[in-house]
Amino acid sequence: MKFPEGPRSPELIQTIELITNSLNYLERCNQRYGDIFTIRFLSYPPSVIVSNPQAIEEIFTADPKIFNLEQGNKILPPALLGANSVIFMDGDRHEERRRLLSPPFRGERMRVYGQLIFDITQQIISQWTIGKPFQVRSAMQQISMQTILRAVFGLNEGNRLQQLENLLTSMMNIFSSPWRSSFLFIEALQRDLGPWSLWGNFLRTRKQADELIYEEIHQRRNDPNLSGEDVLSLAIAARDSQGQSMTPIELRDELMTLLVAGHDNVASSLAWALYWIHRLPEVRKKLLTEIETLGSHPEPLEVTQLPYLEAVCQETLRICPPVLFTFPRILQAPFPIMGYDLEPGTLISPCIYLTHQRPDLYPEPKSFQPERFLAKKFSPFEFFPFGGGNRRCLGVAFAQFEMKLILAKILSHLQLTSTNLDSIKPQLRGGTLAPSENFYLIPTLK
């Protein structure tokens, strides 16, 4: 089979470039080879990368049976999420699990989370010291972590909440740099060389966190008055078409999936939003003017309906998507696309970042322009920061809801300044694209 053209450098070199210099590497490939090319990543099959909206529509709308999504998604790090995660499932089993997990992220359930997100954000920003710089990504991680632990895990103030927050934050921070992130994706590096080794440290921290999660699941499953609005309580109560509930292992793995996808991605996106808002004074001014129209004590749902705030969040997700690719798909049948007849066994992955950088869709793509989302509605094959097709992120509505409320609460209560925005660079952190660690803001009184 003839693969689309791509870099001819050795797999090891391509792997290093993709991990340490992701955006430049992808842009160079796109400039040289166009909207479809093949990259080779150490210990993975050749990957066909696509950034053409028409081709992406063909992929997202194709019969799911054409793809072996279960095998494709095992390319993602099961050590972090757990082998029973919904993203490692295929066919009817995948559809059934999505059905069980979807209700907490719909309609009326979202209302329950709004005030909680406001309260958590207010509690954390009240701890910031006026005039003292804070590390932005870390602060956003703290807010999103507490939101997940209280809205998804259903934990209230107490020892278990604090322990889990500390352990899960430590576990995620193990992969806080590009070279550390490589341990998640290169199996050869995943060796337990003792508690002081990176992978050994991760395994021991994960084990401690798992023990607390299983304790919480056991306690909740044995509660005769189980009636919480949190995702864990609702997932425990859910039954599949055979009347069966999820096992503790399945519950743990789904909680970890929601934690990683819903906390790490949101933290990075919030940090990027604050970067652009404070880099461009006109954006900040317009956003504050809109937020202030709601008065000093707005309702959460009122905030989420602000059009310019939504446009700022969408433009953030366009220019700095939290992940670079959608879930990889492995072909089970021949699939013609863009002049190539791809054969079974081929891995194909739409590239979110390159599609969002297309000048024919987004004129001046390097420029942060929220107005583009006010002027036009983009298709799900042109703008898809949370993936697409039957693999679109389950928590997309919750993530967007959370972003809007946290940004509105921060901006309406504090003025933030920075002196080093020119030095902030994107870097791979775990599986997400995050601002570099030197991004600090300084709170001042409004």
C-alpha cells in the first residue's frame, strides 16, 4: 500500500520532534505535504494525519464499523485512564457505556453544578495575595481539580477530598514537561525502577489515589440513601440494558477518564484564555463590559449565555486546542480518502490543531479574534476541539460551561497584570497543549 507522503527522518527523530516541538513539527509537515501526510512515531504504526474539512467529514460520518476504534484508542495511555474506560471500548459496548455516562452532563443537571463552580472559584481566588504573582496553569488546575472532585466524585470538604486532591495533582504533575510526557506514550520508558524513578513514582501515587477512590465507591454503593447529584452517585445508580450496574473497576476507570479529560484539558484552556485576554487589552475591555451588564451577582446560567464570553472561549479552543488530534482510528476495511486508497490496519487521525489553523477557514489564524465566532457558525468538521463523530467528548457541555463561569468570576472580581507575556510558549504537558510554566499573573484590586 502507498501511504501519503511524510517526513523520512527516523521514527526516533520524529518522536522527539512531535513531543518537544509539536506545533512547529506539524506546521512544517503541513506546509510541505499538504492536508494529508504520514508520520511515524516510535513503537506505533504509521499514522495518516488529515486536516481537510471534507475528508474529516467523511471520517466522522463514516459507519463506525469501518474503524477499529477500540484498538486505535489503545494507542492512548491506558496506564493513566484504566483499561475499562469508555474510550477503549468499541461497538455496542461503547454506545451502551456512553448512554450510562451521558445523563449527568445534560440539561437540568448542569444547573446543579453552576453555583458550585462559582463557589469553588471564589474560594480559591480569595486566597491569592494582592501584588504577589501566581503561576497561572497551577491555579487553574486547582480550580478545575476541585470542581471535578466535588461535581464528578461528589466529595465535600474533608480529609478524603484533601487527600485525593493532593494525590491526583501530584500524579498529573509528574508529566508536567514534554520529556516527562513522553513516558505516557512510549511503552519502552514505562519501567518501575523504584519510588525515585519517574514511572515508579507515578505507579505508587496512582495506587494511593486508587485506594481512596475505591473506598469512596464502596461507601457510596453501600449507602441505602444514595441520591446525590454528582456523577459518581448517578453512575452507581445507572443500569445497562441487562439491568447490570458498573463494577468498581469500571467506575474507577470512568472517573479517571473524566478527571484527566475534564480537569487537565480545562486547566490548560483556562490558562490560555487568561493569556489572550491579558495580552489583548481590547478583548479584556469588551469582555468585562459584557460581564458587567449582568450586575454584581449574576446567575450562572445568565453568564453562560453571554455571546462574547462564549466567542472568547471558542477562539481560545481554536488557536490553542487542549489536544492536537482526535482519537485515532484504525481501518478495518478499505477507505478511499483524498486520492488514497487506505488499506485495513492503517491508523488515521484528524488533526485538530492544523484544521483550526487553516487560513481559508480562519483568516489570519495566528491572530486571536473572538469576533470570527460571532460572525460565522463553523461546522463540526471545521471546529472540533473536543473531537467528533461518535467519539466526541462526553463532557463537552460541562467543560465549556465550566470555562465560562470560572473566567467570568475571576475577571469580575480581580484585575490581573503580567510583565512577561512575550516569553510564554506552548508546550506538551501530559496529553495537553499548555502554556509554559513561566506564565504568571499578578492580582491587583479593581
